[in-house]
Amino acid sequence: MAKFYINNKSGRCALSGQVEISGSKNAVLPILAAALLTDEGCEILDVPALRDVEVMCMLLRSMGAKVKEHYIINSVELDASDITSAEAPYGLVKKMRASILAMGPLLARTGKARIALPGGCAIGARPINLHLKGFRALGAKIKESGGFIEATAASGLSGANIYLDFPSVGATENIIMAAVMAKGPTVLENVAEEPEIVDLANFLNKMGARIKGAGTDTIKIEGVERLRGTKHTVIPDRIETGTYMLAAAITRSKVEIKNTVPDHVRPLIAKLKECGVGIEEVDDSLIVDATKGPLIPADIKTLPYPGFPTDLQPQFMAFLSTVKGDSAVIETVFEKRYRHVGELNRMGASIKAEGNVATIDGGKRLHGAQVLATDLRAGAALTLAALAAKGRTEISEIYHIERGYSDYIKKLRKLGVDIVKADDTPLAGRGAAAAAYGGEGL
Ligand code: UD1
């Protein structure tokens, strides 16, 4: 299995220069699935070169869609004029939980969808009850058997009023995609407000859908008969942005992060400023300057957008472990998202996790160690810790990291990090078939 080796003689890599942010993983996955809604061609631009994108393309191909991935120019062309299967097999769903996002579009387009049950994952049980609640309200019949969930709507879906008990990102996206071609109006309340929802709604509206309110807690959809093909550029990845902001912060460096949307990372900007990190916004760039003065700790609590993102919690914790003083992290979105704590402690951090609260006795000297990336963002946190750890850090199970970070090694090297991958396995994308790995779809 491939590993990352990060060498850090001085104990704090000095980063400098610029890093360009890629298209958003969490935006592109539902957008690719949404191309199943039309029999016309779609072209998606700024597609990040990631393993999860490959898996989604494999899934769409298994359903009969023609998918061309152009990795040199980061675009994907899709033609779902013939859907030959409405099934997502276990082999692909277990590689990527986001496969469940094919369910809404399949149901809308073909009146049926059969998806292998995703099961639990490293960060908790992650049920799909809210997705199913939405499909049922729109008139689908749901049946579970043999490890599959089957939804059918022989005479089509009908608009409905649906209240989500929790603003689940995936459920919001799936229900929107199911409702865009339902008969009559749909009102979705207490929905997720993430920028990725807005990007999906913009894509669907370009296809001819009538969606209003995306980005607020109430979305109104007027069902239309059919959708047409379109071209769409994916928004920049806010979690990748945040990870590089924290790379600058943990190394007390100054880095410019280009091609991003500062508004999408407001909670992180606020928290880093609270810690004493300088942040300047210049159009679509952020200049993060952690070179001045001692930093102070800050507490964070993860929440649905616009709260502090759970997908930056592990990376922020790695940063806090280098800041002198006590701090606390409260995770409210996922039930078991502290598997990185043990690994960070192996590198010299002093973190105690109990229930959903972690307390950090920050400022301990970090050192290189052999550690394990237990999931995508945990892996990113360990990479960041390695940038502030004296000696050599060896990170295994890096396929998790490659699921979500485009050109990770290349971008880190450009900033000045001494990082190598242990074998010659091609990085994400570039036409390589997705390796046999299990993923959590974060
Ligand atoms: C998406 C993101 C992931 C991010 C998460 C929260 C993608 C591909 N992944 O995941 O990176 O960490 O949002 O911001 O976009 N829940 C239920 N029932 C459901 C659905 C969810 O109880 O039917 C619970 C989950 O167990 C979890 C919480 O809701 O505790 C949030 O999950 P959700 O917002 O659905 O996350 P995902 O869409 O899976």
C-alpha cells in the first residue's frame, strides 16, 4: 500500500508561495449524478482529479451513461440518453457513500432506483432515513431487501411539503434531484444551506429546473416535465481551501490561496483571526499570514453551514495542538469523528476525547511517527501535523486522502514541503481505474 513520507528536519516546514484551489469534491459529486436527469449531454468544468470523481463516473457508466473524463482540462462530458440500469451495486457504494446521490435522479428519470445500503463508516452510523423520508413523501414506495434499498414510483413522483429533522446535505441534494421533475410544487424545510447545495441548484436551474431558495433553510421547487443538457463550472473546494489555510497557520507561514470563495470559509477565517492569524482577502484569493507574534487558542463547535464545518474539525484540531494553552472542540454533526485524536497523540499532541468533546493541551512539541489516515479529513490533519513535527512522518492508508485532495503532493511540494509517496501508483484520476479501496464519502 502506498504511503506518504514527510521529512521535516527543523520541526516546522517554512511554507511560502501560492496554491491554486481545485473544484469542489462535494459539489461535483451530486452534479455528476444530476446529469442522469436529462437525455441530453452535459459538460462539467473545473472537475477535480479525485478518486471519488472516478468512482462516480464508474457508477454512472454502470447505469448506461457515456462519460468522458478529460483530465488534462479537468472536465467531464456526460450523455445519459440511454439509462440501461437503475441499480448502484455494493462494489461501488462501499467505495463511496455518495453513490447514494444517484437515487434521487434515477427515481425521477426512470421511476425506480435500487441502491446497495451504504452501512456505517469510520465516523458513525450515517443512516439514510431522511433521504428515504423525502422520497416517500414524493410518492415513492420504499422496500429493503438483500442489502438493497429499492424505491419505485411507477406513475411518477408528486410534489410535497417535506420537513427534514436535521439539515442533512446528502438528503437535501437527493430530494431536490427527485423533486425537480415531480408533478406540482415541493417545499423543503430545514434543509442544508451549504454552498454545494447552491451549486447543485444553479446547475439544475440551467437545465431548466425551477428551484428557489437554495442557500436558505427553505427551498421551493416547481416541477417541470423535462430537463435539458447544459455546461457548468463547479465552485472551488472550501474544505481544500481551509486545509491549506491551516497548513499556513500550523507552520506559522504566509501563503496565498488562489481561486477560492472567501465567503465560503467565513467560520474558519473568524476562528483563525481569533487565534491571531492575519487573513487578507483580495478578490478570489486569501493571504494567510501566521508569521507575526504568538498565537492564542480558540474553541470550536462544528455545525451545519454556516457554522464551523465538521470537515475541517480534524485539521483545526491539529493546528490547536501546536498553539500554547487549553482549547476545546465540540463535534455535533457526526457521532464518532475523533479517530484522528489517537494518531495526533502518537505524534506528541496532548488531546483527550470524551463523547463529542475533545480538550487540547496545546503547544507540545510534535514529532514524526508512523500514523494511519483513518478517513479523508483525518488523513489531512495528520499531514498538517507532520508539517509541524520534527523528523519523519509516515502516513499509511493514504487512499483516503487521495479521495478528496487533487494534486496533493504537487501542491504541497510547490509550497515547500518535503513529501514523497512510497510507490509509483498514479495519483487520483489520470485514467487509472479506481483501486480496490473502501471509502466513507466524506
Ligand atoms: C456531506 C459531505 C461530507 C460532510 C457532511 C456534513 C458530501 C459528498 N459529503 O455528507 O463531506 O462531512 O455533508 O457537512 O457532500 N443523517 C441522518 N439521516 C440521514 C442523513 C444524515 O441522520 O438520512 C445524519 C448523519 O448521520 C450525520 C448528519 O446527519 O450525523 C450529517 O450528515 P449529512 O449532512 O447527510 O452528510 P453527508 O451528506 O453524508
